[in-house]
Amino acid sequence: MQLPLSAIKEESAPSKEQAHVFHQLLAAIEAVRYKRQEDYREKGHPQLKRFTQQELNDEVCPTYKNWLIGRTQRVPSRSLLMAIADYLECSLSERNTILLAAQYVPEQPAWEGGALRQALEQAQQVMQALPYPAIMVTHKFRVEAANESFLRLLELPSLDMLPQHQRMMFHFLLRSDIRMHSMRDTEVYAMWQQHVMYTLQHFKEDNRLYQYDAWYQQLVKQCCDEIVDFQKYWEKSQEATRQEVAPTKIVFARMASTGEVLPIRVRHMHISVTSKTYPAVSALFPVDEAAQAVFASR
């Protein structure tokens, strides 16, 4: 039997509880939108965003104006809220405020405090048990520890001898001596550049939800200021198509028996030690005969 139109409208109307959730969601979005307008009121946005209601409607959510005038009070999908959060350049905390307002499960932050220390202890045990060069890294691509094999292979001092801000994968990857060695061979240089791009893209993908957090912005600025060519590759990585498969990594290592520095091909394995991706152990495995010979000589 076909229901009368009035009954259909009644069935489709949101409950008082749903309407309440919708209104608190809308208030959360508007609070962030207004804050973002204030953030850029004096200096202007690099992409000329104005963060107006109309712009949000036109760029991300074609029904946003309908939400504002009460034409609909249905809680939108999580994916749409994430898109709105991206447009509003939300920090992880702001993003979770919007999700919680809509009664969605919030995004889980990376381990911190005691939980991070415990996870790092687990990673330390895994790293020390490996027969290959390996390091412990966090989601910020900070190197927390390295085994002796890794330090010998890259001829690095103990991490304790490096300033805190240099204990980063970016510093290791863009070292001046590595760049100098790689530029001697066109193919090797191309492979090294490909790996630099992949690493930067990987960092961005792993920290997508943090890209508007203060630590992320400060880290990128510091790397641009301190690491030669970092800004050039960072900007290129934004334009390049993301590489789904990790390229073979080029490492310049010294053959212990001859003292010759050789470009060797290795692959790295990412080993998570908890339910989260980080902290993790990153280990290097030899790919070609030269790499196997260098590994054996050390």
C-alpha cells in the first residue's frame, strides 16, 4: 500500500535528537570557519581563500546554504565532513571537534607520553634483533635510535653527537656528501631524486591530518631554512603524482676492504610495533650484488 505524502514527509523528518546534533555540528563548523577568517584577516591567504559561507558552499559542500537556512537537518557523511575540514585547514584537534559534534568517532592522534615511550621500547627490541641496518622513527620522521650497522653503513656518528633538530630522515637523505656522490652518475642521480620525492610524499600522506598543526608547519619551515634544496623538492613533491611503490633506494657506502665509496641499491622495510603505523623500525635490505658485498664487508 502506498503511503500518503504527509506520512512520507513525517517519516523522513529528523528526530529532535538528530536536529540537535545537526545544530551543534553546524555551530562547530561555523566556529572554525570564523576563526580561519580571523587568522587571515590581516595578511590574506596564499591561495586567496576567503572562508565565507558562500565559498564553502561553492568549493566543497553544495548544500551548505541549505543547512544554514534550515532546509535540511540531516547529519552529513563523515567523508563530507572530512572534506569540509580540509577546506577549513583544520588542525587535528579542530577536525575532531567537528567529528565529535556530529557524533562520529574522532581521528586517533599518534602516541604521546608514556604510551609513546612504551612503543619506543618495543621498537628498540625489534631493531636490535635485526641483522640489517635499521633505525627507529616516529610519525614526524624523527630518528629516535639507530643500530650500529646503520651508523657504520652511512658513516654516521652516534646520534647523541648530533643536534636534536638534525636527527631527522630528511637531514640524512639530503646530506651534502650524498648529493655530491649521486651527481657523478646521471642514472644514480635520478634514482636519488626519485627517492627524495617518495620520502616527502610519504611524510605528507602519513601526516595529512596534521598538516595544519603548529608542529608540522614549524618542522617544514625549519627544514626549508636549514637543509639545502629541501624547499625545492618539497614544492616539486606537491605537484608530482604520488608514487604508490617505493623506489629502490640508493645508499652510498664504503667497501671496507678497498675504501671505495659505491652506490648500492637497497630496499627498506617498515615494521610497525603497535596498532598504529608509528613509531616504527625502518630496516635496509640489500638488492644488488654490490650491496650484498658492502653489507658482508662491514
